[in-house]
Amino acid sequence: MAQLDEQEFEQLKQQEASKNAILFDIGAMATQTKKLHKAFENLEKDMQTFREELVAKYGKINVDLKDGSFELVEEESKE
């Protein structure tokens, strides 16, 4: 059976190792993306629950995120 010369064989092995490293990184990124999506989903649920708590305590309000002050939101009357 014929063989590649040493330089060609080393280049081939190095390219294969690089390909495998890239594939591993892609898999890790996909896993991290799923974790971030789940964390974002959980945060949105927590934020909605907290908004509902604030509405129960203060009524409908607009909060200034710079200083924490708020104004009541006037609800339009349905005629």
C-alpha cells in the first residue's frame, strides 16, 4: 500500500484536527444559544410576574428607569 509523504500526512492530520475543533465549537455555541434562549424566556416570565405585582400595588404606572419615579397611567373611559 502506498503512503503519503510525512509533510502531506501532517498537513492532512492538522486540517482534520482543525475541522474537528470547529465542529466542537459549533456544538458548544449551539448549546450556549439554547441556554441563553431559556434564560431569556425565564427572565421574561419573571418580569411579567413582577409587573403584575407592581400593578397590584400601585395600579397601572409608567416607571422612569433612570431614577425609579413613576406616574399613574390614566385609563381611557369606554363610552
